[in-house]
Amino acid sequence: MFRVISLLLNALGVVLLGILGGVRLTMNTPSTVQAGAEFRVEVKLNKGDAEGFARFQQQLPLGLTAEVVEASKGNFSFEDQHVRFIWLSLPNDKEISLIYKIKVNERLMGSFNLKGAFSYISNNEKVTEELSARQISISPSASIDQNLLVDINEYQHIVPAQRPVTFLASAGAVRCIRQTPYPSGEGNDLAVNLLVSKGTLQKFAKIEEDIPQGFTAEAVDTREGVFTYKDNKAKILWMALPSDPRFVVSYRLIPDDGVGSATASIRGQFSYMQGEATQVIDIEQQNISLRNATATELDEIARAAAPAGRYADAEIISSAAGTGGRGIDIPVRYQDIPERQRRQQTSGQPAYNMQPYMLEPESGVYYRVQVAAGHRPINIKRYFERLNIDHEVRTERHEGWYKYSIGSFREYREARDFRIRIWNTSKANDAFVTAYNNGRRITVQEALMITNQQWYR
């Protein structure tokens, strides 16, 4: 009997370990530190089955600063009192060691708690493993007048948190220039080179190019960006941009029939984060040579580039204050249904007025649940009543489709739960979650990466 119970407990332990993915976190810090001095924090991460994009984060009280020692192939940052290690793809090692130094302001005393969280994506769900808090005491400095010492907890109220200076003043320096595609010398492929002049950008950025029909795209040099090609769109995504102020990335166009054309018309955008808003500029195409260009030549090309900043079909954007006519908050303009799409009365079918149902943009990152899509406008009320959907349905024109969605959620978990509810209570059994940033569609993965919301299992 005892053996049976033991086997059951062991089996249960294996199941629980499988559910949690085997992720374990431990932290090594001194229990007492000296004001005015530095101490090391070492976090051991056994990542189990976790892979792909991940983040480890800790928040430090004001009066403490951090400097990286070992990032284990992750990108380290210390901003707004947050220590962050971010990986686009976790290393293969089962155990990862993260080490950084904390400098303690010499006027501080008292104690504080240090905790953290490791977040990753598993089966398209956000998973967070919490690191238990560790209390650390600060021994006051003997060289500081006792009257000048401040308890670290009181210091949080005396010195309010300040946001770091942003790159608003230099956002106009951001450029992305495409060299006119040319034969690569490999068969009938065409080479595509793009110059990125990033100004003071450091973090999240993306190139997205519309590839013409008859071609596929393949990465050549992405400067550590993640390249994807799907549905005639080539994307290069960075969580951390290269350190060079200007750099060149490249890919090639491969003709589907092996013959192709000597020219190709490409349209694309370069997007990046400014504050909590996405900025988008058009990629400019010029008859220049980026092959083997020196840093000085790249600098001259970037400076000579004409002002950009047009995004999609936005009509007036150069007047955006503080941007110099360049990156701006995304202006979302949903087009009216063209007259030619109104059905003639002679066809025996009614002309549907879709305007009252058009989706309006919201600010920030949010999620909706898409329940249908089609190439033609429909009688929304009648159609979705048949699907037993009694929620307000809105539509938008996106990539040649009318896409119909419901709800608006700031948390992905809420949208996910609402999607399941729709599955269980309606006939729309293929509903799924979609993501937006300032009214512009982005992928759910992108939304999970750029949002500051709490992550849930």
C-alpha cells in the first residue's frame, strides 16, 4: 500500500513538473550590504522546457543602480529602476546564470526586499515564475554625517521616480533607406539592401516589407534581427538594435519560376517604440550603393535622405508636433466602403451601410476577438444573430478583407477567456484573439513583447 501511494505521489510530481515546464529560480545575494559600496546579485535559472522569447525582471528601490556582469546571451537594461534581461531566443543551456552589480547610495540605511520574475511563452500562453523575495539590510556609511542618513523606504517618497530623458529631440534622425533591388549574381535572384539610421534608438524595432507576387524572400544579413517571411511579407524584428548608429541589413528575392524579373516594386515601413507608442516611417528607395559602404558613406547617405514620415494612407502627418514630420503616433484611418461595392437594387440584394459598424482606434495596446472575415460586406445584425453572438460587432478593412471582431481588452488573459466563452456559447468555433497598438493591427506575440502589463499563466 505504501509503495502504491509513493508511486502515485511520484507520478503526480512528474505531472506537476511537466505543467510548470520544470522552470526553477534561485538567487544568491548577501543579507547585509554596505552603503556607498557595490554588491553582486546572482540568479540561477533552470529553464526546463522554456525556449524562445523570455524575460527576467527585478525592480530596485530608488537609491540603487545596476550594472551587468553576465547576461548569458540576453539583452540587459536598467531603466526606471527595473533590471531586465531579455532573450529573443533562450540559449540551449539548461541552466543560465545572470549576474549584475548593485551600487548603494552612500546616504541610505534600513532594509529592502529584492524579488523577481521570469516570464516566457508556452503554447501561445504567457507563463510567469516568481522568485521569492529576499530581505537585504543596509549598513550605514561611517563617513556620512548621521543627520544626512535616510531610510531607504522613506527615500522612495522623498525622491520621486523620474522617467529617463527620451529621444524625442533626435527622433527625426531615424531613417530607413532601401537600395533599388539589383541582380545578386546568384541565378535570377535580386538583392535587397536596407540602411537603418537609428538615431538614439536602442530597443524594439521592426522592418516590414511587402514582397511582390512571384517572389519569395530569404535572409542574407539581419544584424541579429529575427527574419520571417509569410504571406508575401518579409519582417526583421529586433528586441535590441545593433550598437552601430547606422547599419545595413539585406535579404534576397527569389523568383518562384526561376526566371523572375529584372526589377521588383517593394513597399515597406520601419517601426519603433517611442515612449509607449509605436512610431512608423516609410522606407525610402534610392538609387544608391550600400554594398561595402564605409561608415562615413553611410552617414552621408542618411543625412542626404529626404524627410520621411508618411504612414500608409494618412493624409496629414508632417504637422505632428515634436517629431519633425517623422515618426508619429499611428494615425488610423478606416476607409469608407467604396461606391462600387454597393450592391445594385436590380440584383435583388440590399445595399448595406457598413459605416456605423466600422472599428474605431483606441490608444495603447489592446486585444479583440475576431469572429469572422470575408471579402464582401454583410448584413452584420442578421449574420451574427444566426451565430448566436449578441455582442457588439465591429468591422475593419484589413489586407483586402472585412474582418469582424468583438470586445476590447487591455489584458491578453481577458481576451483569451472571452474567446473560450465565444467558443462555448456561439457557433463561431474558430474565433481567435487579435492585437492592436494605437488602432494598428500587430501580432499577439509583438503585443506580448512590448506591453508592460502583468503576465498571467
